[in-house]
Amino acid sequence: MNRYLTRLTALIALLGGGAYAALPGLQLDGTLRQGELVSGRSAHLVEVDGRLLRRGPNGEIVFGLSRDQTDVELCVDDGRSGKRCQRLPV
């Protein structure tokens, strides 16, 4: 059931825009589109396509998507349950 809700949340976010949460502990603002600068927040370690993101003092994160990018892999590591990853279309 939890896996179903995660996928449903991702689908609604991709179709409707607005705040986006694909993985627990990760909130992205806006939608994932080619050439976009994506911002959000996380209390945990976040990787985008294998690169660890730096976080601001309040958990702010920012990363860019290339103009030719077709998908992105987001990973969140909370330090307890291990790293959880999800590949999403752009």
C-alpha cells in the first residue's frame, strides 16, 4: 500500500505541479522539467544522479536539470533505514 501511495503522489505531482515529494523526507518545489533549476528542502542527505547535494542551514537544496535530460535519479539517506532511490521522468 505504501509503494502505491508513493507512486500516486509522484504521478499527481508530475501532472499537477506544485509541491512535490517523491521520497520520504524530500520536498521539491515545482515540477521536474528539462533546463529547470529545482529547489526544495530535506532533513536528510540527498543525491541527484549520484552526486551528493549540499544543504543550507535549514535544509535547502538546489540542483539543475540539463536541457536534454530525460530522467533523474533522486536518492535520500536518512542514516537509519539506508538510501532510498527513485528514477523519475523529466
